[in-house]
Amino acid sequence: MPSAVEINALTFNWNRHNQGITVPFFELKQGENVFVKGPSGSGKSTFLNLLGGMIAPSSGSIKILEQDVGAFSSRKMDRFRADHIGFIFQQFNLLPHLDLIDNVTLPCHFSSSRKARADEKYGSVTKGAKYLLQELGLGDSLTAGRKVLALSTGQQQRVAVARAMLGSPELIIADEPTSALDTEHRDMFMQLLCKQCESVGAALMMVSHDPNLEQYFSRVERLVPSTDGGFTL
């Protein structure tokens, strides 16, 4: 099976006094899901930012969908990210002046390929957004024009999940996605996320402090302390 992610000899240091993280080799196959755990400060979010091209490694290579993203210009990386990667951010990054539907459909305005996939799967991006929000238990919140700031923190997080999934990106990157959810909605979210990833063959990479999520993943990786004072995956 082709690789969704392949990392070789990667290092990242915040500065010469901070050893950061080291990844000798890591591979995530298309359709596979991996849970990354580690203590606070071990570099879990940094690792996801490296995968998403938001920051560059100090050394080594990162391939996403068999493309060497380290060779991309900033503009090409932005386009690649929009087309192929769905992010679920810990801080949501929703736009407060937009309603639920407009927040969820936003990625499809920046990616014609994600828009085309949403149109094919659901009939339109709007129908796709409504379907995902209803599946995530937000059907009662789809009042026309209702802004995301009118929602609870947990509800806003589910909007962020729907936004990441719309348009069937090949790689989903999730940073502590269930931190604001109660047990019922956490399990609902994980079941839907795994179902959606499986239906389109998407790879899933998630970091979290919640050990209860490990049951949903075929593989668990750990960031552990290294001899140089940093952390190694």
C-alpha cells in the first residue's frame, strides 16, 4: 500500500539550547490510523506542524502522499495542504463572523479538488457540511445564520472536525481533537471520524493525552526522552 507519510532522519530544534525532536524513520500507510502519545512538552504538536508544512525540519526529509514536501515553495505547500490535508486544531481556528455551514465549507473555497470531491460525494459542499454536522450531533444548531460563537466549546470543536473532513482529504491531522468533548460526544466523534476516514481510504494521524482513544487506532507511537535531552519518535 502506498505511503501517506514517510519521514527519514528528521530532526527539529527550536534553538541550539533546545534539542527538540528526532524521528529516525516513520511511515504511515494510506488508510492507516496512528495515535501519537507523549508527555506534555514532548513535541506532539510540533510533530504535526512539521507534517503539515507549517514549520520546516532542521534536517531530514518528509514525504506526504509520496511527494517530497521539503522541496516545495511556500505557495506550493499551501496549495498542497489545502488539497490533501484536513486539520483538526486544538484551538479550533473557526471564523467567528461566519455561521456553521460557512465555516465547514471554507476549505472547499481554497481547493477545487476538495470541492469536486464534496460535490461528488454529497451533491454539493453545503449538503456535505449539513450531513457531517448532523452526524456529529449538531443538527439542532443548523439555524440559518447562527454563528459559531453561539455554540459551546464542545460544539465548536465538532464544527472544526466537520470542516477538516469535508472534501475527503487523503490525510487527516488531529491535535487533541477531543479535549473539549464529554465521553458520549468523544466516542461519537471518534466513531464518525474513523468511519469517514475508512470510507475514503484516508490516513489519520492524531496526538492526544487521552489514553481512552488508543482503542480506535491500529498503531500507537510514543515520543520518548532521548539521550540528548530532546524526544524521539
